[in-house]
Amino acid sequence: MDWTKTLENCMLCPVECGADRLRGVGACGASGLRIAKYYLHPFEEPCISFKKGSGTIFFSGCNLRCAFCQNYEVSRAERGKEITPEGLADIFKELENMGAENVSLVTPSHFNAHLVRAFEIYQPKIPVVYNTGSYEKIDALKRIDPYVDIYLPDMKFYSSALSKRYLGKEDYFDVASQAIEFMANSKPLKMTEEGKMLSGCIVRHLVMPLCSSDSKALIKWFAHTLPKDTYLSLMSQYTPFGKIEKFPELNRPLTAREYNTAVETAFELGITHLFAQERGSSDRKFIPEWDY
């Protein structure tokens, strides 16, 4: 089947906008394959960045509309350079030659068809990381799964009210929970003796201002639902960003109490595969400068 056919009436993600992305843009803001940056990223979880950094590729556009997105210009497809699947395969090779510990695809779901084509051209010899907001269709994940070694999904909110308010997606948890269950069950944990991840799943949760109860609900869901070898990464890096004028409660950093409540909940539930961040992680200096 011609891979471009999936773009003529795009139904790749749960939005199912039906856009003809060969001639225009979808709800994700994207038509053709576009990237905003690729480089060796040193600030991921230690088992991902490891020694030399994660070979991170930031894709333009997103099927979520997080009001607080720290990569706002990229997620809204305001930045980016158009490339071909052949060009993306060349970037895989370039990152390998730079010494990348893995190839990490950031917000890639709306380019599912392009990615499969790129992997058919060249499959990296280092692990491939799929870094997603988790608003994913299972059948789309099944298409990309043979090429992925590590899943790095976000789990943003448990509450449908918060999801609607901040993401514009009332069904976010229902969709994302099923997608993350698929990801976590697909890739059993494999680590080197030195602590580099070769296969597995790390679920990220960004702790948000005034959302402690929601974080606790999500952590309980994680503990009671996912395989025991799944990692949980609790992030304290929330920084007021994006278009949050209508959300005054988001116009401040996270407090130590809010973050510690999430970490303590994880410990109380016996979660041992856990990453926690230092409080200094909340800073605009960690936001990349975009190349395109």
C-alpha cells in the first residue's frame, strides 16, 4: 500500500479530523513531515541520556492542545523544516555517528506513516525511543511498534474536567490509559549492567499547580494497572509558559509541597522503579533553542 494514502483522509490519531494532509494541514497543524531540531539531549532520565546523550528529534505539530506547552511554537507547527522520509533516515544515521545512546522521536504520532517509511529505509542500530503525549490510537501504535524499543509516554491528567480545561480533550485519560497499557505491555524492561535502558517503558507525569489530587489518582492507576517493571518519572519542571492568560492558577511554579505529595504517594504505593527530579529542574534554560 502507498504510505501516502493514509494522509488523504487522515485518521491516524483519536482526533480523526479527516484532513487531506497531502494538500493542507490536519488538526495537528501538520501536512508534510517537519522537524524543529535534532541533537544530543543530555537532560532526559539517566537511563535514556546515559553518557553521551539521547539523539532527540523534535517533530512539528501535535494532536493535543496543551495550554501550558513549553514547546509552544513547535507544537503549534509555527516552527519547523520540511524533510522527506529519506532525509529522516539520514538523520538517524547522523545521530548514530554522533554517538547518540538512542534515537528519540518527540511528538511523532501524527507522522506515523512517514516514520514507518523512514524505518523501512534505515533501521537504527541503537534503541529507538517513542516519546509521546499518549493521545494515540492502538492500531497506529501497532504499526510503529516493530521499530520501537523504548516507550516514553506522558500521562497528563486523570480528571476529564482538567483534561478538557487544559488540553481541550475531555476523553484524554480514557484514550491515553489504553495507549500506555499497550506500550508498557509491549516492551519488557532490559537494562545494561551500567544502567542504560535497551527496552522498556517510562511513564512521565508532570506534576502541576493545584493538581495534587489528580496526580495521586494517576499514580494509583499506575501502581495498580501497569507491569511492575514499568518506570514512573515524576517531573517537577513545570514552568509558566504557553498561552495561559485564561488560567491564572498556572501562572506560578510548582511548590515543594505539591511535588513532594506526588513522590510520597509513589513511595506509599510501593513503586520502586521511580525517577524524581530536583527542584531546580523548573527553568526556561532547559527549553531548547529551535533550529528551524
